[in-house]
Amino acid sequence: MKISLFLRCTLLILFVCCFSAIAQDSTQFSLPEGAIARLGKGTLGKIRFSPDGSRLAVSSSIGIWFYDSQTGEELDLLSYTDGIHPFAFAYSPDGNTIASAGTNKMIVFTGTREARLPSISGNIVQMRDVTTEEKRTTVSLQTQNVASVIYAPDGNTIATARNRDNTVYLWDAATGKSKGTLERIGKGSVQSFVYAPDGNTIATAGGWEDNVGQLWDAQTGAHKATLTGHTNQVNSVVYSPDGNIIASGGADGTVRLWVVATGKQKAVLVRTSWIHFLLPWLNFPVNSVAYSPDANTIAAASVDNMLRLWDTQTTKLKATLAGHTGPVDSVAYSTDGKTIATAGSWKDNTVRLWDAVTGETRAVLTGYTHISSVAYCTDGKTIATGGDYRSNALQLWDVPTRKLKTTYTEHTDGTLSSIVYSPDGKTIAAVGLEDNTVRLWSSGTGKHKATFKPVSTKREYDISSVAYSPDGQTIAVVGGYYKQHKGTVYLWHVQTRKRKIIYEGPDYISTVAYSPDGRTIATGSWNSKIQVWHTVTGEELIARPTRHKGGVESLAYSPDGRTIATGGGYRDDIVQLWDAVTGEHKARLRGHTKTVSSVAYSPDGKTIASGSTDGTVRLWDAITGEHKATFISHTDIVAVVYSPDGKMIATRSTDGTVLLWEIKPTSEDE
């Protein structure tokens, strides 16, 4: 008996240990080597159930996340390491392969704005093994920006459609070679398309001006029928499981049923109250529709944040499911019909799993946000991130646990493009990209403290960078008119909110930093010049051309105030060091292969970290300029910040996430 009890305890301990070793926090899924955690899951894309119904796949700007379709438990991440954003994707019918559409792009920084230019490799559809992640086939689409991708029922063909195009492209799934095109009749683009269950027909939904659905022979490309009835663009089409009926959802707020054999309209699913009859525009646009596997129900995702379930036999509304806080972009049924998945968009950014019978929410999948700015709190325990216009949020992350602590939404409308903590850590300042304001919040409560009004309301004016003075009394704000290449440098007093003009004139100002003693500020410009200004008199102390190609994208003072490090702009891969008093050139640090988007000094001043659109962070000896280490990220890096103790670096990438990297001390540092 004693031996048996001992064995049971031993087995229990082994089980717990093994499970702990196997279990993985989602912040550590598919991390690049050297990274210890990821904050955020990227921008939310599409949702698909696996053919066997066991998993829900959710695409984002960093890859495809997998969840248990019943519980919503995070299972895995199929990351994309070659720069593509796999928003549009599809499972192969056997469930073994995922085809995802994306693009390789070059990133060009213009102040706080990011422009994306097509790269040589262009747009692609990539087939990868779901289990091994091995790449199987790649379809080169050249200039085609894919919005949708689907498999034919037999798995031999992949069909794609791009934004603002009236054509469906067919590709051989094994070889990636073209098999033909289906060109819609009329002016409408392809908003949605789907194969018939037997694979012989493709239905397309039209937008823009024709507001119709069309049916095509999948083998010959011949036009078969036009479905006319919607009064606004058709956003989504889906076949019934037996292939006899097509359901379409439109911007006119209706779901319409069509008989495939005749192309005739069978029914219109729409709210029939007198108010909706008199004011039809109150019927909110339907973004997506899905048939239940038993064909008895159609789920319709709507702009008014609701999911509506319609009875296909009686055409009556069965239920309205509320929970999303923004428009519902897409909806999907699990293969057993027991679960419905929905994806919310603007300001919501969640995926919800619903019980298809009771309508109850089973799980809410969160973390999907595009992080547009990042800052370390001075206590080292918190990281603040600003979201873009899709989330309108300021978020605080707990550094030890890597978990989201708090989300602030008061006065956060629009993209927060630049963010800094006050020296005492009690205030967060961020730039609102859309309205060009600088907003202050209490870091502890999230209460809005102040808003510094824009100095110009013209659309071509923006704020590129902000910096707190060491005493916390002043905020330096730089930017300008990016079309006219005119720049501004202002100092705002935090308490009085009075503005002091340091500079207004030629040359857009792209970055700013305070000296450690607060007596000067350094700025960098598009014309590749660094300038040093006296903060009291406004006098220009240094004006030095740097010969950076594409301007000065980033700069930082050394902790002793003696040196300024600069990073070059577009197509400049060099870090340079300058004497902060005389402006004399001190060193060039070479190693990056693309734009150096961010530079930062370690708190002890011994190391410089530089982040680049080549996807790397490089560490340099601040005295000798010797290269010390390189971290390789999955995507372009646009911001690098040190933790206050110098033991970690946080990097923000163009994929909308933040990676944390642990800085291992060298023997000399130890």
C-alpha cells in the first residue's frame, strides 16, 4: 500500500512536470532566437475552422493562430518569417495544408507614417504543411494584392481574388501554375467568392456599381447566371451544404436566398418592423454570411456589432447574438454545427466562439491589436503601448508576467504614433496621429490629464516625435509639413500648457531627444542634418550635415551627454556618432543592410542598440564601435527601447507586435 501510494505520487509529479514543460504561453509561440516574449498577436485578419472542426484558425499580421474550437484554448502559432501578412488564407480539404496570401513589401518611413512599396518578390500565395510548417508550393502573383483565397473541393485548385478587381484567378495547387481566370461581367469588383460543393461552379459577389452575384463554370470559365436583387454591393456569398441554394449578404442590410438551378431569388431575410420598412437604411450592412451544416440556419455578421441567426425554412429571425463592441467582419460554422465563430473589427478586435444552440458565448479570443508605439516605464515593471486607429487604445503590460494589465480608452481616438513616459513614471504622453495632438494620461489610473492642441489643422502637417525633459516640466514636440518639407520645433510646458517656439522653417524635423541635463535638445531632419538647440534661449548651437541617405530617422544622447548617436533614413544602413558639444564626427557603425529606424543607449552608456528594417537589432560598444551581438527578428524593426536596468530591450515591428529580448552580460560587464 505504501509503495502504491509512493508510485502514484511519483507519477503525479512527473505528469505535472512534463505538462509544465510541454505547455507554452502564447507570448512565447514561434519566437525568434534570443527573444523571450511577444506582446500582442498582431492585427486581426480572417477566421477558418479546420475541416475536421477541431481547430479554429485565425490569421493575423504575424501568422496564423490556432485555438481549440470548443474551449478557445490557444494551441499554436504558424508564424511567417519572410515578411508576408497572411490575412487571406484557406485550409485544404484534407486539413493538412494552409494556403495563405500576402505580400513582401519594403517599408519607407515618412515621419510617423509608414509607406509600403512592392518588393522584387511581389505578392505570393504560400502553401505550408499545418503540422511541420514546411513550405510546399508558392504561387507568384506579381502585382496581385490578394484579398481572398479558397481551395476547390478536390484540393487540386486554388482560387484567388484581389482588391478592386473583377477577376478570379485559378492556380494549380501542386505546381503553382496558372489554370485560367474568371472575369466578372460589369463594373463590380469581387467582394467574395466560393466554390459549389461539387466543385463545378464558382459564385462571386460583386461590389462598387453592379450589386449582383454571378455564377461561373469552374472548368471553362463560362458565365452561367447573374443574381440580381440587392440594392447595394454584395459583400458575401455562400452555398448551402447540398449546393442547391446560395445565400448572399449585402450592404443593403439584407440576406437573400437564390435557387442555383434557375438563378431566381427565393427569399429575402430582413427585419420587417414598420420602422425598417419606412427607413430601410436602418438595416445595417451585412458583412459575412455562413450556412449551418444542417442547412437550417444562416448566420449573418453585421456592421451594427450583431450576429443574427435566420431560419432558412420560415425565413424568420431566430436569434440576435450581442457581444462584439464593433462591426462583425466575418462568421464561420464548425463542421459539426455546434459552434459559431465570429471576428470583430474596428475597436473590437476579438474573435468570439458561440454555442450555436443556446447563443451563449463560449470564449472570447483577445490580444489582436496593431501596436504603433512603445515605451518602458521608469520603474522597469511596465511597458506602455499605443494602438492604431483599429483599436483606439493605450495598453499597459506587466513586464515580469508579459501579460496585459490595463487598457485605457479615454481620449485615445486614432493612432498613437509616438509615446513616452515622464521621468517620474506617473504620466504617459502620446501623439495622436489623426488630430496631431499630444495627450497626457495618468499612468496609474488612465485618467486623461491634458491635451496639447495641434499647431496646425492642415492635413499635410504631422508630429513626428516627442521627448520629455529630464525634470518632467517640458515636452519637446517636432514635426512639420511633410509635403512642403517645412519643419517645426516646439517646447510645451506641462503645467501651463504654454508653447515656446524653437524653430519654424525649411526642412522637416523627424526626431528629437533631450540632453541628460535638460539644457539642450538635439533634432534630426529629412535633409540629413542634426541640430542642437538651447532649451532656454532657443539658440541654435550646432547645425551639422550627417550625409545620412534619406535623412536622420532616429537619434539619442549618451547618458553622460557627450555623444549623439544617429540612425539614417530610407536606404541608409549606418549608425553614426557625434560629439554633442562640438558637433564633430566620431564614428560610423556598419553592419545593417537596410534603414536604421531606431537607436538607443543602454542606461550605463556602454552599449548602443540599433534597430533596422533588415529585421535585426545590433548591439555596439559605445566607446570602440565594435559589434557585440545581433538579434534577428521575423519582420522589420521600427523602434528599440532599453529597460531602465539595461537588462532587456523591447522592439516594435511593422507586424504590430513588440518583442522582448534579454541582454546577456559579457564577461567584461560582469
